[in-house]
Amino acid sequence: MPELPEVEVCRRGIAPELLGQRIVGVVIRAPKLRQEIPPLLAEVLPGSVIQGVRRRAKYLLIDCCGEAGEGALIIHLGMSGNLRFVPLDLPPAKHDHFDLLLSGQILRLADPRRFGVVTWQPGPPAAAEQHPLLASQGLEPLSDDFTVDWFYEQISKRSMPIKPLLMDSHLVVGIGNIYASESLFRAGISPLRAANRVSKARYALLVPAIRETLSDAIAAGGSSIRDYVHSDGGAGCFQIQAGVYDRAGQPCLSCGGVVRQIRQAGRSTYYCSGCQH
């Protein structure tokens, strides 16, 4: 957490406020999150104009252009981070580690677990996706390239259970634990089934299920689990409408059977053995 839907909701929330804005300054309170925040941000960002706000996988890319040249501010929210706009005179709280100062407000990063990332990639927008953190990221599941034929070719010969494969960001990005469980439930596929034991016809159900699950989550504002909130402080509500996630022991909404919980690759998996096989 946050996963693709939460990051996309964040992007959509901050983009209208950021586009065209001139950066006044930068405040770095925690020099190191998952990695060191580059001190040069305080030199290259002030005076720059924000020209784009993009998402790649679970990373936000804020494209800037100024006297120091072009570049992208790359932000990852980690396990518990959030970005929100606050007034210029609002004192920072304990876990507020980074501020992007604008003319009328602050874009502030809070990260209680300090597992997020704030870094910089110089160059035109295309260069940002060659940053080491992004270069190994897989296909975007909401892109036109994410097709049944492509997905079947990628994983139909693998013998591991399909659910951990859905969460492999080197293959497909942003399908976190909640969305993997929900996508498999919608497609009627057991998370225990090996990828090479799933027919192409069933992949033809899974690919649109993944797309629909992620799209529904974005429309619902994401899932607010633990510390995640929107840029305006609001909460996502997709977890309320989940079919199986976090519903262990409760009746399945489709067949009335009992939702089960198991551990796979160190994560909780929820499924209905009556609907998923």
C-alpha cells in the first residue's frame, strides 16, 4: 500500500493544483527515507515550473523545467505515505518529511514508516522512466498493451500459483494484494491454481477482471487501509465493496459459502473455494 489505484487517485488529486505552478522552495526534514533525498533538490527545484504530473507503476513523476534545466521529481509513497496540500503556515507534524513550497500552499509528504522515496531524474520527461527505480517496472495493466495474448504468453508456462504472479511488478505493475485477490474472485480463478493450469479462455476472463477491478478502485478513491488518505485528507472506500478481501469467515457475496484466508508469499490471500477453482 498504496498501490496503483491509490497512486492514480493521488495523481488526479494533485495535478490540477500543480500544473503551471512555480516552485518557491523545498524543505527536507528527513534526509533519508528508503534512500537519501538528494540535497540538490533545494538547488534545482526553486524557480522551476511544473509542466506535468504523471504516474508510472506506483511512482509519481512531477515534470519540472527551470534555469537548471528539465527533470522529474520522482515520489513513491512507500507503505504508509501520503501527499496532501496544506496552508503555508501549518507547522509540520512528526512524520511530515518533505515539503514542496508553492506560492499559496505546500504539497507535503507524510511517511510514518519512512519507506517512501523522493528523488530526482534530470532530463526530458522520457528520461525519467529510465531511472533505475523505474526501468525494471513491468507493463501497465490499464494500457492497451495489456492483452490476453500478451499475458498468456508471459505466464502460461510458469508453475507457481497465479496470485503471487499477479503481484510481480516486473511483469505487471500495481496489482497489489487487495486487487489480486479481488481480480481472481471476479474471474472465478483460485489463487492456489498454478499459472500453467489456467486455460487461455480463463485468462480471457482474468484480464478484463483486472482492468475492471483497478478501474472500480480508482473510481472509489482507492482503498484506505492503515494510513492512506487522499491529497485532500479524504479516505478511499473500495475496501467496503470488496468481494473477498478482508472478509475471512464471512459469507461469499456470490454463492453464500465461507470466504477463506490463507498465506501466500508472506501475504494474506482471500478467496471463495465455491466460486473460485
